Amino acid sequence: MQTQQTTPVLPAPGILREKLAAIIANVCRCEPGPLLEDQEFAAVITQFDSLAILEILLEIETEFHIQTDDMLPTDHAVGAQEITSIFPTNLSALIAYMHVVVERVAAGPAEGSAAARMALAAARRKD
């Protein structure tokens, strides 16, 4: 029996931003203020590595019901060390990427993977 994935619904922008900053601050043991100021994760989080990213993604899944698998790159050639180089660099970029993932999930697997890669690349160029 195949289960259908429901499309996650993200809260209003201000609430999403505050909740996400609180999640990251709690998981990574840092202050939320610099995150809210869009300082880069690597500058705010002492141990910003693939494990920290995985912990963030697992908390995003718990809080916002976005599957961790959907948040990971669709390019299977990307390894654990490379995930830190392609993960959004700050809170605004992560929020933008979360919206892309939600749209991709709503669009279905066929349309989403290419769109998500392009959107992530676009979000990275903005930083």
C-alpha cells in the first residue's frame, strides 16, 4: 500500500523565521540573534558540519513536516562533506529553500527535482 505524502504548510514569514532561528539556536547551541540578522551559519555555529545540518533538517521535519529526504539534494553524487557547501548559507536562504521544497512536494516528484536544484542555485547566488 502506497502512502501519499501531504504537502507541508509553512507558517507566516515572521513566525517561520522566529521558529527556525529558535530551532537552529537550540540544536546548534548558539544565539538566535545573529541568525535573525542573516549572519552566515558557519560564522554563528561553532561546529557547522554535516551532522549539524542533519540535526537541523530533522528538527525541520519534526516542526514543519517537511521530510528530511525532500530537503536533501537530489543529486546522489553529493556526499556528506559536500552538503555543507551546498546547504543554504543563512536563515533567509534556508527559508527560501524550504519554500522551494514545499512547492516541489506539491508539484510531485517528476517536476520537482530540477526545479529545486535550480532554485537552490539561485538562492546561493543571492548570498
